[in-house]
Amino acid sequence: MNRILPTLLLPLLAACDDVGPIATKGATRLAWEAGAKGPGWAATIDNPLASLTVDGRAESGPITYKDGRNGRTFHGQFGGEPYTLLLSAGPCALGPEGSPKTYEFHARLTLGERVLDGCASRGWLMR
């Protein structure tokens, strides 16, 4: 019996793990809090809401998300136009050449015809 108990607990402990790339099952709690940014844009996700800033204009609103093979895609509205924000497994570097900051995930914001690339981290890592 003593040998069986640890074996039964392993799957439960693994399900609690939220450390790892977003594309892994164990990191699904990322949806509740994350931050993404790139040249000219930034997003803060606090599910079920998101704040998006593009070219200096900011809006907040409700979002939904869907997990897929490439990561997690968030869906929302900005200026009456739908957008998607895909966060996928990283690492990703952003910043000046020679001293970029490293993030956990790649980010791709699609707003209308515009596709803007950047990087993202779980919210608790950005504090």
C-alpha cells in the first residue's frame, strides 16, 4: 500500500504544475494573468478582461480564449474591431541590441490587417 500511494499522487501533483511553456497542459493557468508587449503595443490580460494599447491608444474589455496546438489565443475587441493575441512557447527576447530582456513566450497580436509581434510573460513574473 505504501508504494501505491506515491504512484497515485504523481498525476495529481503534475496537474498542479503551472511552470513551463504555455503550450504545455500544465501551464493553462496563464490565461488568468499575463502581459505581452512589442514595438508600439502592449496588452495586460486579467481574464476575463484585457487592456490593450496600440499606437498610444488604450482600451479595456472582455476577452475569451482558446487553447490550440500553437499555444493560447485570446479574442477581444479594440476600437470596434476584433483582435487576436496568440501566446506561444518561447523563449523570446525584446529590447535594445546587446541588452534585450528575455520573456517566456512569443506574442502575436493581429488587429485587422496588422500583425504585430512581441513577447509575453505570466503576470506574476512581470511584477
